[in-house]
Amino acid sequence: MKIVVNEIFQSIQGEGPGTGKPSVFIRLGGCNLTCRWCDSKFAWHTKYQDNHVMSVETVIDRIKSYPCNHLVITGGEPLLQQKEIEVILKKLPNHTAELETNGSITCDIKKHLTQINCSPKLSGSGNKPYPLRIKPTNKKVIFKFVVSKKSDLNEIDQYVRKYKIPKSKAYLMPEGVEKSGIEKRSKWLVELCKKEGYNFTTRLHILLYGNQRKK
């Protein structure tokens, strides 16, 4: 079986409740959305030609070569390749895995995952509205919203109410691919989170390494 992969590397999880956790990242190629501020266009935009077709056995061997048993499956949109992911995870029973998704595709491999990081793309992303396919009632799911400006909070509030997402499961994250932008937005976003009851998450990898790949 073959799978489209962009890159595999070890780093730390830089976002969400697992921030700081040593992880092997498997970035899969392809996406069904086109976010204007996407920091990984190289995983889906045709101008980059940066993806590779690999056998699942090769991917498994690469994963096993790292001294780390936690996986972060990201993209692109990894749920476009669910069958392939399932085969890989079944052959790695001693690994835990979290998956990052935009929430537009139903996840049929939940039992193989320890956490689902759902990041719905709102109007600021430049995408058309789409229905949420990830159920907020699933105990494995957390929601991560990218925030560019203070007015984004109004749309996030509406979205959270519409889909009955508990604020305890919602994380607000500053948009940005440079340290200065993250720091600037974080100052007022933290205060909004304190006031409104949302969780705050930074982008630790950007603060540490800037926009370097495989970091």
C-alpha cells in the first residue's frame, strides 16, 4: 500500500494540550482546503511539487528509527488518507498518536488515535463555510481556532455555540509564522482567553525555531 507523504521528522509538539511533548511528525500530502495563511502550503500546493509516494512499510521503518513513541499525524489534511493511516497505526501498537484535521471529513479511525486536534477554518482562512464532521462529544477531540485579529472572537463564539463545543475543549492560537507576530498577538489573545474562558495555546516551535521546516 502506498501513501503520499511530505515529510517525517522528530520535534516537540508546539500547539495545544500536548505542547512540549517529544513527537514524530508525519506530514501527509494533499488538502481539500486552501487557507490563505497556511504555514504548510508545501504539503498541498501544486507549485511546490514537494510530496513523495512511499510504501507504508517504509513509513513504519522511518517512524521506528526515532527514539520516540508518540506520533503527530498532520498535513495537509491527513483524513484524505485514512485507510493508509490505519494500516500504519495497527502495525505500531506501542505508539500513541494524535491527528490534526480541519474537521471537514468524518474520522473513521478514532479508535487508533489518542487525540484528535480539530482546527475548523473560519472566514478569515478564505475558505467557504463547511459543516463540522468531527463530533464535539468525542472525548478524544479538542478544538483549535487560529486567531488573526480580535474581531475573530465573535465568529468563534458563534461557531462554539452552534456546535455546542465546551470552552474547556476550545483552544485559541495566534496566527503567524514569525516569532514577532506570535508574541504580538499572544499579548492580547491571552487576555481574551482569560476573560472569555477559552484555553490559550501558543506556537512553541515558531517561538523557538522561527519558520524553519522539520523543527
